[in-house]
Amino acid sequence: MDKLVLFNAEKLKRLVNKRPKESKFGEHITVLASVFNIYEQLKNLDVEHVIIGLPEDVGVFANYGKSGTSSAYEATIKILLNIQSNAFTNPKKVLILGHLNFEDELEKLKLLDQSKKKDVAKARKMVSKIDKQVVSIIHDIVKAGKKPIIIGGGHNNAYGNIKGASLALNTAINVVNFDAHTDFRPEEGRHSGNGFSYAFAEGFLKNYFIFGIHENYTSQNILNTINKLKTIDYNTFEAISIRKTLKFKTEMDRALKHISDKPFGIEIDCDAIENIPSSAMSPSGFNVNKARRFVDHFANHKNATYLHICEAAPSTETETQVGKLITYLITDFIRAHDH
Ligand SMILES: N=CN[C@@H](CCC(=O)O)C(=O)O
């Protein structure tokens, strides 16, 4: 696990802003002291949730998207550590593991030109290498019996999450994806738009439900493909929130039925939430509270195996709001799970 950088006590001390008579989340979380044998260490610790950051832009670049997703993890940690520790937030069972260090890849990316086919192909090869690192860390966390909370990065990392969890559990897993896009693009080299098609083709993903795809941004080819597959189901944002022919809660129940017979992952693409800075930011989408209800609904189920929040691309101006959004989603997952 050569790319893992542990979140350590020194960094924790630097980021937690203590206040008299208050107890902050960061004062009660667990960190590891050694980078060796992560699986054994996690297995023997009384924690339930393991937070891991994937600060990379490579998958988004390789899909012709806008970069910025590498900053979401750091923006989130600063906020998460400083929420209150109280009867509603339960940091005791949370371990912040750290992040995979993709600085070299991000340096190489700076030299590539998105308008050159050859450079996009290079970025796609880099994504395949990133996949291997993601698979390995997610495998170890799930094998140790813990629930990973993964902060992206691009949606390319869904592939590593699914494969890592599937190998750890020795079965194909199911996924529910809150997303404006299917991310079921062709297997044309790895990028942020085909994490699910690759995982499906390789047998790591079984049932897949895409919640709230945007009708303007899904090609007829992809619709034809997913319409043919019984293990894939979806609804559209327009049917739920514009035409209102489908109800949000009823659709969540239908999606849960589709995926809950096996361990399943919860994928949240921030481009499905209106006005959130992301690679494919949109003025139209579900509001933040719908995203929170979504996480709560699915995390409540015993087969919920991981949470992945991705594609958020904060700037210096927006990092606090994005960090707060992701923190709300993380704590909703932890709370629903604890109940
Ligand atoms: N993960 C995002 N997938 C979208 C990206 C669209 C965009 O960046 O504009 C897709 O491939 O369609």
C-alpha cells in the first residue's frame, strides 16, 4: 500500500479548533500509528467506519471533465473534525485512515493536453493504475469487517470500490448510484464515465440502480444497453422532480428492493445535487436535503457496505460549503448505520 499516507495525530492536532466546554468530533476519532499491515490493524480495532480520501483528478481529465476533484477530501476533513461530538454524532467508532497520495500522477497530468487523443490515452492508463491502489485499500477495509467512507476523486473510483469490496466478500456486489449520469460509457480505457460498465463487464457488479439520471445527458445508446439488462434499473430526475410522475420515497423503496439482497455500495455523485461545484456542475438537480435523505434511507439497511461521495470540485471560495455538504452526508451515513 505504497500510496497510503496515514492521517496522524500531529495533523489532527493542527486541524481541530478546540473550544472550552465543547467537545469536537476530531477529539474522539481513532487514527493509526503505523502504515504496515492495515488489514490486521483494522481487524483488531473496535471501530466501524473507516474514512479514506482519494484526492485525484485523473479520471475526470480522462473523461474530458473539469478538474478540481482532488481538493474535496482536504476540504471535508477540515470541517468534519470540527463538528460537535455529542449524543447525535458518534465519533467513537470512526477511524480516519488517511489518503492515497496521487501527487505524482497530478504532476504528470499538468503536462497533458485534453485536446490531444494521445494525452487522453495516457491519462486513461494512469486511471488503471489508480484503480489498483483503490482496489487494494478498499479490499483491506471491507475484509477487516469495516465500512469504508470514501471521499473522491472522480467517479472512476467506483470501479475500485466495487472490485475491492467484491474481492473481500467473495461475491459480486450491488450498487445504488445517486447520479445525473449512468457512468456506463463504453470500455474505451478507464475514466470517470465508465467505472460501472467496467465493474459490470468484469463480474464485480451485479444489480445496479441509477437514481435520478438527467434525460438531457444520457445517450440513446446507453439507454438501449441498460434497458436490455434485467440487473440494471433506473429512474430519471425529470420523472421525480419535474413531471412528478414518480415519488422520491417510493422510488427509494423500489431501488432498495433492487439492490438489498446482497452487500451493496452507496455512490453519491455531487453533480446530481443542484449548484454544487463539481466536474459536471448543474443548475438543476436534487437539493441537498434530498441527497441527505437518500444516504439515510440506504445506510439504514444491514447490507450497506460502503459510502462513496465523489466528483465535488471545490475552489478556495467554495471549499467550506462543499466540506459541510460532504460532512453532512458522512454523518448521515454513520448515524443511520448506528441505529
Ligand atoms: N462521472 C461523470 N460522468 C459524466 C461526466 C460528464 C461531464 O463531466 O461533463 C459522463 O461521463 O457523462
